[in-house]
Amino acid sequence: MTYLTKKQSRRSPQKQENGMAMVGTMLVLLGITSVVIVGTLKSLSDARVFNGSLSEESHNQLSQSTQVGNRYQAEVLSETGIRLSIQWLVERTTAPTNTSAFSPGSVSSFYGGTESSGWTKITLSQGPSTTQLTNIPQVSGDIYVRFYPFTSNATGSRKMYAIESRGEYMGFVFLSRVFVRQSSFARYAYFSDVCPTSYWVAGLTRFQGPVHVNGVDATGNAVNSAARLNILWKYLDFTPPYRNDWIFTYPDEDYFTTSMSYSQINWQYSYSGGAMFYDPNWWYPIWEHITAAKRPPKTDIPIVTMPVANTNQRVAALGGTTAITTTGIQVPGTAAPSAGIYINGDVRDMNLTTSGSNNTTQIIDVKQYDTTNQQDRWTVITMNPVADTTQVHVRTRSNTTAAWNISDTTGFATDSVTNYSGVPNGVIYVNGNIGEQTGSLRGGLTGAVANSITDTNGNVTRQWGMTIATEQTMGVNINGGIVYQTLISNSANPNNLLSTAASASAACGMMGLVAGNIRVTDSDDGGTPLTNVSVHAICMAYGTFNATNPSTRPAGVFSLIGGYIVKNNGTFGSALPNGTVENGFLTNRNYDQRVMDTPPPAFPAVEKQFQILSYQRAITSLG
């Protein structure tokens, strides 16, 4: 984000995921359906009568209509059960962790339902109310609901379920099945739990994907009524569709959502002489200069809970294996990796390189210091998806003074070489920091992310993806570019790879970065100042993600392809009201559209948000 640093004179300018149906709503719909059916019955009761009884033709019509109506009621009950089930999931604080089929009522109360042979049963009264038609009796219908968790739920961050709902009415049975999956935080181009105190500035800040701001107070459970979100917009592009003025380029109606009220957004109009308050709603066409969606943001929506901690990445890396307690690297499994990669202890430096066929082999170079044995540890992990092999090469050398000498590779002796058949799941969990977090802030994470495997037509046959994560109180230094291999445009400085790309291609790998705090350091491993930095990753910080010394470092450009997800918004630079950068970074945030459906492995999920993957009318139950 950017701080405004100088004031100038003023002058006036020219003039959710789909919501789930609530229980009450569905009952009303059921009542309406019943009235329609009753209306049909009444019309048939007026049919021709002979000797006080219906003709055979009228009787058949009445019977057929009754059967159709009863079957339809069973279908409505079944679909109501699906909606209630999804609503029940949304109302849970955390998604159910069951690993075998279960009834929702066995986990938590399910709208007054009772347990029945592994299903939760709800009985609803069908038919008109007594005030509508007293001579038509109320008839009860039943809903039975059951959940089937996916096996990946045991270690996966996004829970997936098949949900079955069986509607029974007057002898008719209708079975519906839906597959749902938790949404991932990777879906956001920008997410901030606390309202940013700095400005979003047209020309400096651009969002190409969904944006959400909770604006919570110190409790984290309610909106801070004193918070104000500052947005500096421009009116300089006079050629439709006014792209040069846009802050939000994502055209969907959910381009910008916030739990704050509309009055908490401080709209500032930027012009050559300064800036002044001007609400775009005063002249509606102004929205076309702010957003591709051409409409105001959605405000006052429910808070999207941001986790204060997440163990899913650790679980995914270990896969049930007991973690090592000594400094070093652990690949669970014997002959073949059974999970991800676990790194115990602080990492002084981590460098990513690629090799092999079409640069699809990922090499991770890890430097650590073992305080117990007073030695440097240099581990090189080589993962080759084409050959489906992994090698872990460990080297050590004595260092009794704990000297910081990560660039010096002399004096190392091989400690061990371990070969595996297969590659890990892509999750690298560090039980420590990556880079020095105090003092000179030396070391960190940098390098190239391997390409995915493609066929001769360029179609991806094996997606390469990694998530590098730390414990929620630890930090990661970005001390150079983290770039998708195929998008590298400048490799003159191997410590800081650069890219001019604005989007990722299908052949690119996928990178996630999750830590307590993330920061871009002043210089790279070679001591060269970082004025321009490219980061290709979906980044999530339980604290903040910022640049060191944003108000004094030289002006440059921070280019992101991925997502920026934080508890507290970070500062990257300072600018004048007209958008000119004084110090620090101009931030180019480019969204990676691929993460909507394919986030990095084990990337944190959003509680209380689920995607419907498939809806089916079933014949037989899964269980």
C-alpha cells in the first residue's frame, strides 16, 4: 500500500458466493407449492359428476395429478435438504473433520432433526394451512441427510464432501446428491482483515481479481466503526472504457466486497493540483473510471474469518509422520515420499532453481545452522516429476563461531544422499524463520519456480505446485525475485530474477507462500539494492506483508502475479496525491486466474464458504 506524503490545494471535479437459502424461506416455498397443488385438486373437483361420483376420465385425471404432485413434493423436500445441509456447513465455526460417512446431527444440531440409521431426519408438514383450505389435511414429509467426506480431508486444507438428501412424501422417494468444496483464500487477489490505513491510489494500485476488506476491530470479531478506507481515484482517461483510470479491473459484481459500511470508504478525487473528497455516487458515470464492473462495491457483508493460525500445512508436510526434533530436513516415507517436506529449525537462506527437460525439475537449496553441533548444513533437494524421482543431498561443515557465510560453499563434506521413487506433494513446511528477522535481515527466499509438464500441444499433463509455509509466528524475507521459470525476462542478476509478465501461462508452475510475516528486504544476497522485485506467488501473512524502509528506499516497482492476503496491510512506498512515487515501490498486483480452481497445495481454506462442484439426481445412495 501507499502513503500520501504531501498536501496540495483543492478544486472541485466535474460532475458472496451465492447466498444460501434460509430455512424459513424454504418452508414458505413449500407452502406455495402445496397451494398450487391444492388449486389443481380443487379444479378437478369441479369436473363432471354423474350420480354423485366422478366420471372415469375425471377420476384418472385426479389420480394422475395427485401422483405428480406427490412426486414433486418429494423432490422439493430432497432439494430443501441439500440447501439446509450447505447452510449448516456455513454456520459451523470450522468444517467437520470426520473421515467417514456421518449424519450432520451427530456433529451438531441440525434444525431440530433426529437421528435415524446413520441419517439425520427432519419432518415437515406439507399441504395448505388450516386458514387456506380447512377440508384438505396436513400431510407430513420427511428429509434424510447424510455426508460423505473425501479421503483427502484427512490431510487436505480444503474439506470436500458429497452430501445426499432423500425426500419422502406419500410413498414417493427422491434422492439428490451434491459435491461441495471449501473455498480457498487463494481466490482473493487482495484480502485484508484490518482496514488499511494507507491509500489505494489510481495509477499505483490495481486489482485484477476479487478484493475483500473485513475492517475488524481489536477483537477480530466485529467491524471497527472508526476505521476508514482511503481510495484516491482519477478522472483522466476520456476514451471508453477508461481502463487507464481503473483501480479494479475485475469485472465481476463481487470485484470489491467489505464488511464495513459504505460511509467508511473515503473517496478522494485526485487532480493535478491535489486531492479532495468526492463520492462517485454523486455522479454515477464516475464508477466507469474506477472499476470495470461499473458499479459501487458491496458493503456490510458478513466478516470472512481470517485464521490466526493454521496447522494444515504442517499436517500436509508430515502426513502423520512424527516430526524430527533436530536441525535438518525430513522427507516422510522410505522408498517413496508419502507426504511433503518438513524443515526443522531456522533457514538462513532458501534458493529455488530449475533444470531438466523444459525446466520441469525443481531444485531447492537450503542453508541452515545447527547450533547443537556447531555446523553449517547445506541441503539440496532435487524433485524431477518427469522421471518421478527425488534426491536429498546433505552436506555439513564445522562453524564454531556461527559465522554468516551462506555464499561460501567451500569446506563442505557430504553427510548423506537419499534417493526416492516419486516426488513429494509440494508442501514445504519450515518450523522456523526463513532469513534473519533481526539486525541486518540477511538471507531469505528467492529463485525460480519450475514449469509444469506439458504435451506437444502445450496442454498441461502434470501441474507443478508448491506451498512454502512457516509456523504463524515466524517470518519470511523475500530477498530477490520469486519468478515462474517460463516468465523470467531478466536473469542478469541471479540473486534477483525479474519478469515483465502481467499474467501466468498454463505452463507456469504454481507457488504459495504462507507465513507469520513477509517482507521485501533492502538488498539481495549479493548486497545489491532491491529497487525492482518480481514475486509470482499467492502470499498469505498472518501478520503483515510489507517492504522494509518504504519511505526511504529508492523508488522502484514491486510486481506481483498471485494474491496478497494479510491480517494487517503493509506499506511498500510513499507517493504524492497525484500518484507520483517518492520512495519505495509502485505496486503492480496482477491476479493469477488459475487459482480460482487450482490453488497451491494445502493453501489455507476459507471457513464458512463452500463451492458447489456438482449437483446430481441419484438413483441409489453412496452408503
